[in-house]
Amino acid sequence: MGFEDEWRAWHDSRERYAGAEYGPAALESTNWLITEPAAVEGVPGLWALTGDGGIRGSDLGTTGSVVTLRGRDTLRLGRRELRVFDRRGEVALRVFNPRRPERERFSAIDAYPPRKGWRIAAVFEPTPGETITVTSVDGRSHESDLAGRLRFTLDGVAAALAATRTPQGGLSAVFADGTNGTETYRFRFLPIEEPASDGSVVIDFNRAYLPPCAFSDQYVCPQPPPGNRFSAPIRAGERAVVLGR
């Protein structure tokens, strides 16, 4: 499979994921709970934290009087699906609804045509023991281990991209560039291939993708750190969500 075919297969899989019945566009609400039972819009019963990382629902009518959700547990109530969201010990109840208008109207992900020129050679410099402040779109900040920096040249200017590791162990970066707000969403995510033993790696901006908060404002995505904000336009990767009528 050639370069363009591989990219199109990736892009097709991204669109299938984004438009899935219970995919990111279906997130209807993120509800930060307390230990006192409270109602959640669109969902029967009363919901509260259990105190040990779980969520308890009571007075659920025909589905049973009490249910407890932990970890990756899910619960279907009608068409809605309930999931637990744990942000470093803060627990919320997430409600996914395939009938959310933005999910039903999802049509495609607009993207730039793939170009080999946006596969840029870089050198990865590990940063053991260094941390970086990550600020989410809701203003909450936390310190995260910095895996390293990728040194490369962008439009003839030396640049660096700070990368962290995902829970699965892969390298990833969050970046902003000169296209944001006009041609693209306000920032994007970028997976990074594992560097070779000498630190050499290719940054493929063609695989830059929209964060979940581009599909629903109920996500709390991490924003780019200051060093990952470039004034130069990076016209590669995904641009924006396309909604039909």
C-alpha cells in the first residue's frame, strides 16, 4: 500500500470512529458528582459518588433500584450509555446519546490532502525527570512527565515539539499552529513514532488529528503547552468536523 493509500485508510478509520453510534460526537454531558445523590439531565434516577472511585445510581425504576459503575463499566438506559470518567481521582458520569444532534448530523472530517513534504525528519531528545504543566480546556492544570523534545526545522526555522507518553506507552504531542481558528480547529493531537536508537524519527503532520473536544464540548482535552504553539501554518492533517443539515 502506498503513502496516499495508507493515509486514506487511516482517514476513513478516523471518520468511522468519529461518527460511530457511541463515538466522540455522541457525548452529551460530563457530570461531576458529589456524595449526595442528584439528578442528571436525560437520565432516570439519582446519581452520586461512592467514595471509592465508583458511581452509584438509585431509584432507576424498571431497570432496578440501585446500580454501581466502576472503571470501564457501562450501562445502557434506553438509547443513552453511561460511563465512568476518572480524571486523576476526580470522577464524573458521562452520558453518550447517539441521538445527540451533532452526532446525527456528523458527515465527515475535513482534512488537507496528504503530502510527503509534511513528513519531517526530527531528532528526539529524552528528558528524564522533567515535567510539563498541562492545562485542560476547562482551566484545570496538572504536572505530567515529559517524555522528550523533538528537534526539527519548520519553514527554515529551528523548532521543538514537547511530547508525552499516552497511558498505552506511545509518544504523543498536542500542538497549535498558524491555521488554527481559520482553517483548522484551535489545536490538534499528533501521534509520534517511536524513535530509532540514535534518536532519529519522522514527524508525520499528515496524521495530525482533531481532539475529542472538536466533536463535543463536554470533553476536557489538554491544550498545547506554550512551546508547542507555532506561528507558521501547518497545512496537514485533519482540519474540522463537517456537519450536515
